[in-house]
Amino acid sequence: MSAELDELYQSIILDHNRRPKNFREMEDATAKADGVNPLCGDQLTVWLKMDGDQIADVSFRGQGCAISKASASMMTQVVKGKSRTDAEQLFTDVHALVTGKPTGADVGSLKALSGVSKFPLRVKCASLAWHAMHSALQGSAAPVSTEAEGPGSAS
Ligand code: ZN
């Protein structure tokens, strides 16, 4: 990747971090999921409003590092209006992208997240909101953790 692209991607991430999109609670959500990344201290909640098979609205709140927030912000932007199937496909594509195994799918501005594949600890920051969105789509009420913690583990 060229240095110019690196810089462009970095500015996209910083911009989303400064002015996150859809950063609000949703009163009339039909699904929600919490995500935590204990390694970094990122935690967020994703709300979805489904209209049949379509994501009519999506929002998030939380706190964490710039990567986790920017990734969540971008996630809400791209999955809004998508069908359940398309959103799940994006989840797969983005997960592959940040883990350094791009599927070759055109993910547009989400390419900005590809840089994190070089930093294993950051991969979890970038994928957190996506896991939460995925979990909300599945209708799972259990909080998502990037660490496989058993019930009752104290921290
Ligand atoms: Zn983080």
C-alpha cells in the first residue's frame, strides 16, 4: 500500500473518530447487542431497527479507542438500508479484510480498515462493532466479547 493511501485511510479513521455517525441510543430499536474488547477497553452497544428483512436504522454508543469508534461509525453508515443477507456478507468481508485475508469484494471506504491487519491487537478493535451488529442480527442477547470468557469469570 502506498504512503498516500495510508494517509488517506488514516484521515478517514480520524474523521470518523472525531465525528462518529449514528452515535446515539435508539428508543425504538428491534434488536441490540453489546460488545466488549477487554484487551483494549473498548465497549459499545449497537442498536438495529429491522423493517422486515431490511435494516431500517442502525446506531451505536460506547467508548473506546479511535479504531473501534471509527469502525463502528463506518459500520452504521454502510449497513443502513441493507438487507440482513447483505449486512452479513459485509460482516464476513470486513472480518476477512481486517484479519489480512481480503475476499476481494469491493468494500469501498471500509478499505480504510485494512491497515489494522498489520496490528493483531487492533484487529479486535476494528471488528468489535461488526461482531455486535452480527450478534444483533442473530437476535442473540448475550454480550459479545472478543475474548472467549466463560460465565462467572471475574474481571
Ligand atoms: Zn481498541
